[in-house]
Amino acid sequence: MAANNKGNKKGGAPKGLSNAMAFIYIPLIILLVYMLFNYKGGDPLKVEWYEVKENMIPQGDVEKIDYVTNEYQGTVTIKKDRLEKYKNRFGGKTPNFTSVFYFQVPSSFDAEKEFSELRNSLPEDKKFKYSFDVSRDYWGNILGWLWPLIFIIFTIYLFARMSKGMSGGGSSGGGGGIFSVGKSQAKVFDKNSKVKVTFKDVAGLEEAKVEIMEIVDFLKNPSKYTNLGGKIPKGALLIGPPGTGKTLLAKAVAGEANVPFFSMSGSDFVEMFVGVGASRVRDLFKQAKEKAPCIVFIDEIDAVGRARGKNVGFSSNDERENTLNQLLTEMDGFGTNSGVIILAATNRADILDKALMRAGRFDRQITIDLPELKDREAIFNVHLKKLKLDPQIDLSFLAKQTPGFSGADIANVCNEAALIAARHNKKFVDKQDFLDAIDRIIGGLERKSKIIPPGEKRTIAFHEAGHATVSWFLPNANPLLKVTIIPRGKALGAAWYVPEERQIMTKEQMMDEMASLIGGRVAEEIINNKISSGALNDLERLTKMAYAMVAYYGMSDKVGNISYYNFQEDGYQLSKPFSEKTAEMIDAETKALIDKAHQMAKEVLENHMDGFKQLAQLLLEKEVIFAEDLERIYGPRVKELEDGTPAQLPSESPKKENES
């Protein structure tokens, strides 16, 4: 790049621009030469044949007539001493430097007969010469086959430049373009283009970093492992939900390893041309072997590594399958790939081909889960370094408010909080900005301007109060954070909880959750004696959870300890994995669980009717209420201890701060 810039400063045109200008100048030069050779000193004037026949020839003004038979056109040359008389006859347009007129006749014109009769009828001093000829446009013939050739060359040139631009141009493997479509599109990071991300920039993921750092350490100190007879894993597959930091971890490997790092996406192998994917795989590993030891990172490998034979409607000779076959061969085939380590990332490990997952290809499968409390606190610590924060910000409080958030979600929370603070002209980002950002990401943008009729607003208030009341008195339900009837996104109201980070759930815990979900619908039934469509989302989640308890988790006495989840690993599941009788039993048991949850919610609301109505009225007045408001109405919330005995728990202090 430096050399090119230097050349441009000296006045030299870029190489690509010079080639393009050459394709423009060459046709122009050919056209000018053609015009020069065909220039006859002036443009002849047109006359009609009867004018030539009746006036020019009888008066003896014509010196000769040249007739072109294949163009049905003739030219009349006037004697020089007679030219002056025609000057004013044509409006002063007598041709300069020539004495030529031309005429055109129909195809039925018999030139030889006409010219012979006219010449024989004239006296000797007025007779004219005539000749016949066939037009032979040599330059026109040359341009006739030259122009298409120039057009084809120019089109190929432009297409090649556009292809090079689309393929990145600067990637390794000989550059892009139509003539190198089978070359690898991987970006190479080495000493000249070092990645600045290191493991210090990756918060959390401690277990994953240990395994990845071992690979990096092997590349730096191979003798430490080879002296004991050990071999480094040939590949490591990073598996986890979106946004958990798989690609970021790969960037950290590129920044730490100090070896060539090839990075590309799984979709980069796929092209519109047949055989290009396999060719790019071969070229990628060829380059990697030349620069070994090195690391090859394939992001979103499920784009090319999907299990073979599962493409409904496609033949086995699929381009993607050919690419996968070549990838399998290169990773662990008959040849050797010593010094080439493969890293890959995906969030769809369940659809990958088994041959790709076996030992010898991806020896290690590193699972990267959603961050837990300590990991979220560390991630917040990384992203908050660039923000101007209120000194009283508590990282542990923010981490507790974001259960189930991925690293990307936390980065988004920090950015949204900064934008909200700037919108309110604050000098620092405070706690309320983060809470608003969390609400914005989970529930959507507040729509305070949305007009809701008083009757609907009352129904929404009792619906949300029903959720809050049921969850408050059921010990295994998630702790309540706040309740709002301000519309957000598509929701007209919402109850916000802080889910407990459980690894497993008992049947009792799931029943309490289900009762909490249906609490809003039950509240509508009690207050209005009718139901509305506002419980759609609640019913969807409720049905999904109840069906999972019966069909997946074996929590039904009638169905028994059977799980019908993913029982067919190969091929597509085109029918239910159970009989119609079992399906009826599952449906009946699912409905029974939902009815039981409905009864639990109804009992809670009927036993605390006064507080329930008081809570709904408070919600109509304030629009947003917090856990402290429920504590003032109902008293402290109870929760079941590990041994099964109920115990009183004070409301969490962050909720008091949230209210302020």
C-alpha cells in the first residue's frame, strides 16, 4: 500500500485506471484513423436524378457519373468551370474543395440503359463519362469484426475487476476475480496485520480459555508436549448460543498465538459455480501448510458442515456436500496436516455431520454457555471502561439484573445506557439509565403516547396485578422486580422478574411458574367474568412448558418416565414418535397440568382478593410499581428452602433503589 501511495504522489496513475483508459483510447484511435482515410475533402450535396437528367447533363455541366450498384447511389462530378453557376442555386451551399453531388435511385433503376441513352443523345462536347462499381468498405469490414472483439474484452475486464472488488481484492491466495474464483477467500493475520484483541479482553469463559490457551501454548512451546509423546488436538469446535463470545475468543487466539491466522466464514466456501467450494478448501489448506504452524478459523461452520443426506428435495451430488467432503479429507485424510490447527464456531452443533465431529478432526468440543453471575460482572467491567459512570454504580447489581443475558446483550445494555444518558443531557451514566436500557432491550421501546381506552387499561392493570400476586405467594416462582402497564413493543403491560439461575427444575417449581403465567388470565375471569386475547403470550409459554413436562421430562404419572424429545437422530422426523393413543394421553395430561395451575392461581387470588384489588388500583394510579409496593400490601414474600420448609425473605435492596 505504501508503494502505491508513493507512486500516486509522484503523478503516476493507478495501474487499474491506466488499463481502463487504454480500453477507451484504443477504440477512439481506430475510429479517427477510419474517418481520416475516408475523408474526401467535403460533404457532397444531394440532388434528385431528374435534376441531373433534365438540367445538368443537357447543359454539358457533368464531367462524370460514378454509380455504385449495390447501394443504388451515384455521384455526379461537375466540371470546374461550370461550378460557379450552382453556387446560388443551392442557397449558397456549394461544397467547399469539391465539385461532387450525389443522387439516390430505387432498386428498379436501370443505370446502364439510362446513362447510355443520355450520352448518345448529347453532342460530342457535352458528353460525360460514367462508370459502375461495387462498394468495398475495408475499414468498415475491419471494424465489423473488431468492435465485437473489443466489446468482449472490455466486458471481461470490467467483470474481472468487479469480481475482484466483491471478493475483497486484498485477500491472500492470488487475489480475487473471475480468474481466481476457486482461490481461498480467507483473511490472513500475521506479524504485519496483528490482531490487537487478547485474552484479557475476553471476560468470563475461564474454562474455555484454559483449553484454548493450551493450543496457543503448544504453538509457542511445542517441545513441552512432544517430549512426553503428546500430540496437540487437530481441531477445536466452539459451541454455544449466539452472542456468547465464540468469535471474540477466536480473535483473542489470533492476537496471542503469534502465528499466521487464517479467518473465514463457512458461507465463503459456497459459490454459484460448481466445484468452487471444494477448490477453495484445497487452496485454503495449501496456503496453511505453506505457513505452518498456523491456525485456521472457520466461523459459522454449520453453513458448510450440515449433516449429509438431510437435504430434502436435493440429490446427494450437492455442491455443499462436495465442499464438506473435501473439508473432511483435508482435516484428516490420507495426507498429513502437521502444524495446522483448525478452530471453528457454531451455535447449531446439533445439525453438524457426525464425521466432522469425530476425534481426529475436532478433537475438542468446547461449550460456551451463557455467562453466570460472576462472568456477567466481569463482562460489565470490560464494557464499562469506556463509559463515564456515576461513581456509585455497583457492578454486582447490574449483573443480578441481567440473568440470561449473553456477552453481546451486555455490550448492548452498556451502549443503550450511554445513549439514554446522553438523550437526557446527563454528565454521567447512572443506575437508572442501565435499568431503562435493560427494560428497553427486553421489552422494547416505551410507547407512552399510545392511547388505551379506560376499560382496556383497567383490564390490563388487573391482568398484571394477577401475575404479580400469584408469583408473590407461590414460593418457587421467580422473584418479582416490577410491574408496569405502560406499553412496550407489542406488549400492553408486563411483569418483570429476576429469574433464579437454576440448573435443574423440579415439578413443583415448574407448576408454580405455570400458575404465575396463567395468573393474568385468572384475574380477568374473576374481575370481568370474561376473558380477552391479552393472554396470548402467557398461554403460549404455559402450553410449551406443560407439554415439555409431559412429553420430554417424564413428569406425568400416566405417561411415565418416557421422553419423546429428539428420539430420531438421523433424517427428518416426519411423524410423531408415538401412537395416536399416546398422543391423546399426552394432550389429556398437558391439559390436566394447565387446569391444576389454573386452580392454584385462582385459589391465591381468591384468598388475597382485597390486596389484589388494592394492587391493581395502585397500578392504575402509578402505572409502574415495584416489589416494595407488594411488600407493603402483602407483607414479606415467602420462599421454600432447600429442605422444603418455608422461610421469609426480605425484599431485595436493589428494588428499593430502583423505585427511587
